[in-house]
Amino acid sequence: MEPIAKLTKKIDDIDIYAEIYAKGILAEKFDTIFNDGKFSAEANNNILIMLHGNSEDHTVFAKNVEILCEKNICILPDSRGHGKTSAGTNDFSIDLMAEDLSKLCDELNLGKFKLLGFSDGGNIALTYAIRHPERTACLIAAGANINPQGLKLKAKIPIFAQYVYAYAKLKLNKVKDFSLWHKFQLMSLMVNYPHISPRMLNNIDCPALIIDGENDLIKPSHTKLIFTSIPNAKHQTVPNSGHNIFNDNAEYTNNVIMKFISDI
């Protein structure tokens, strides 16, 4: 499916790239509710922002966006240092990326919208929902964790090894190498972040759906901690899927998300 619009917004030290998808009546009305790079109030509650995971970009949702935009205008940004979004000069963190999202929403003149995040995108979504309840109509977090201990050991070992290797190479290199710095920043996101307490999750007051894969990289006990800490949150495990539920079992995942959104 082709996007109905592509845009780049200057946010602090980065240029954020995003694609927008719509179909049906929302596509027909798009030019009247999106003008000069901004949405009108008519778009409120019709927007679904979809955040990808670490070392990915918006294309991770290739099997999902066409279904999900049947009843939503879907905005798929590339996170800081991912895809077509520049890396900037600041060290990466989940908190910083949540702030990037907040400022992007300001630039787009968004009011209340639905928020979906996968993996690190899920961590960003949780952080954003805690900070901006006034804007979050509903929250869907898939494969998310609230601290690095949420990862299974089989996932942590190779990530930590890459982190140490990137750190060592960076320190040994006398000339600043962007690719080494960038790799270290990506690994640091998984080794050192996020830092979300269960008490903070109690502040999320919108409808929430927490999803994991049957063979996820996140510990089931950790996923349970997340959804039991959010008032009235729902939980769904996607069968026949690893961490990437959006690819491994796309049809099941799409149906679960569409049902959740339709019930709101």
C-alpha cells in the first residue's frame, strides 16, 4: 500500500520522517483535514500513530497498515536514528524519543489520538502515555518492557555482547566514527533502557492493550507485570509468534488490534 502523504519535520536536533496512510472516507476527506502539514480538530480520535522497534523503521508494519487504516489515519514515523530520520547529536534514550514524539504531535497539531508501539516503540508508547494522558485516546504496546531485566537471558546475552563490542571499538577509535557511535546508541537503548516503574504505569488512564508473542523475547512474568499495573488493561498473547507479532502472525495480530480499537 502506498502512503497518502510523506513528510519530514524538524524537531530539535533531528529531522523526523513519517508516512501517512488512509483509505475510504478518511482518504476522501484527507485534504480537508490535513493542510499545510497540520491536522485540523476533525482528525481527533481518527489518528493511529504506529511506532516501530529498535534497528527497524516504519516498514515493519507492512503487513498491518492496510488493515489498520480502514478506520484510522495511520501515521508511521521513523524514530530518531532509524530509517529516514536523522540521528542528531544527543545520546539515544527512550525518554528522549518520547519527547521527540510529543514535539512531532505538536508540529502536526494533533489532539487526541490512538497510540501503538512495538518493542522499543512500545516502550516509547508507554512513556508517552504516562506523560501525556490528555492526548492518548488508547494505548497498544506489543513486545514492550519497562526495564532491561524484562528481556529473557537468550536475548540479553547477544545484545550485551554487541553493546560491549561497539563500546570498545568506539573507545579505541581515535577519530569519531558515526557508524560505531550509532551502533552503540542502538545497543544502549536495549541494555540501559527503559526505566519505568509499575507505579508510573498506574497513571495510564486510557484503554490499554498489552500484547506479546507466544515465544517472545520478553519474559511472560514481565509482560504480566505491565498489564496488571495499568488499570483495567487487557492482555493478549499471539500464538505461533516470536517477538515480532506484526510479521510472524500478522492476521491474528491485526484482528486483535482492530477488535480492541472498535470496542473503544
